[in-house]
Amino acid sequence: MLARAVEYVSRMVNDSTSSWGAAPAAPAGPLIDIGINLAHDSFDSDREAVLERARASGVVQMIVTGSSLQSTRQAIELAREHPRRLFATAGVHPHHATQLTRECLEELHHLAAHAEVVAVGECGLDYFRNYSPRAAQQEAFHRQLELAAQTGKPVFLHQRDAHDDFIAILREHRPSFTGGVAHCFTGSAEQLASYLEHGLAIGVTGWICDERRGRNLLALLPQIPADRLLLETDGPYLLPRDLDPKPASRRNEPAYLAHIAAVCARARAEPVSALGASSTAAARQVFRLPGIDWK
């Protein structure tokens, strides 16, 4: 059944009037990029220009991902420099789980309490890379879910090749925290159903624009409720492969979020303006973001 769905959606996206994933004429904005690694050093030379390009493309607000103590501090500082437009998460990525000492956790608790921080994370499990031992990843995940419960903030979740352990830990803590997003979702129909069952929103990135790896995700898009579908670039990673013309740089940035929105809208057979409106409303609800004039 999934194979037939993939074939159908692929035909729909590859219609005679546009290339794979090309954006329809209707504007998608205003948009919210719920996951951008703006503290990454690849943005150091032109960060303000990146923000200006994002705004020109209709991206009105962004959540800057904290994946370590250092990037969390930087994310908060960026959010303070751009109030009501940039926000931050506070967390330790599973790659860095061994860094979550008692002292680190105490500082993370302090950082997560800041008004600029709208979620705890990026946290979770990653058994694909195993840069930190699995036991350390699990311990760090437990502690950050507890932190989310203590602060009353949602969670920004990462999972790769660790679904069963991830869900087991999530289920243990789910009654205690307010919700969150399965960031950069690339999983199966069964995993999607499990995340939705646990009340999570689903973050979709430029992975969906990859004609090699994104086809199954493309077919799953209609199964995500509109009020659970969030958009993200995860820049500087996951540059959409189908951009035309192709950028000179491999760096992804928020200005490409409208393109991701267009691909998602076509897969769901809905106007991109409708998908933009619903994803923006969903992001504001999940992360309790204020409205903002985007014109």
C-alpha cells in the first residue's frame, strides 16, 4: 500500500507544469522555521544577511536550536538580539550526552528558565552515530524530559535508529510534560502513528525534497493532521536537493523554507497558502509564540 501511495504522490508532484517539488505560484508566508542551527559557525560571516533573506522570503519567526550548553547560550543571545522574531531551545543533543554532568544539568535548568527559551532540547536518542554511549544517551534523555516537566515547556526531540527505546522513555515521562515536536521526522508510517498517539507535532525538513530518500515521507504527508505539521530547515543541514537553480553553497538556510512548504503542500494536495497558515498556527500553539506583523 505504501508503495502505491509513493507512486501516486510522486506522479502528483511530477506533473506536466512543474519540476519535482517546484513551488506553486501562491505565496506560502508567513512561515515559522521551528528548527534552525543559527549558532552554527557557517553562519558567522553573514548571519544578519541570512535573517534578512529569511524575512524577504516570508519567514517571520525562527526557533534557534540549542544542542549543547554553548549553542544554547548562543541561541538565547541571538533571541535577545532579535526579540519576537528569534527564540531558542535549551538542550543537549544525544551526540553530546556524555557532557550532561550534574553541573551541566544545573546550568541547563537555569538557561531553560529564560523567557527566550520556548522548548527543552534538542534531546533524544541517536543510535545511528552512537557518538555517545547508549546508556549515556538514555540518561540524558530522561533528565531533559524531567527538565521539560519542571519548566512547563515542550520538548524538541531527536530520534534516529532508536525508536523502541525512544518511545519507551517518552511513554514513561509523557504524563509530565506539555508536548513537543518530533524534529526532522523521516520515519515509517508506524513511527508516525506512535508519535501522533503520544501527542507530538511532526517537524518536516528538506529531507522531503530528496528524490532518493524522501519518497516514503512524501507519501506520509497526508496522514499528518494540519494542526500537527510544522516546518523546519534544520539549516545549515539538509539543503533541499531539488532547488532550481541549485545554490552555489551546500549550506541550508531559512530562506528555503518556502520551498519546503511548497513541496509539502503539493504532497497534501492543498494550496501552499493554506499549509503555510496551518503550520504557522500550529507552531505558535506548540511553542506559545506571539503573533507578529510579517509585511
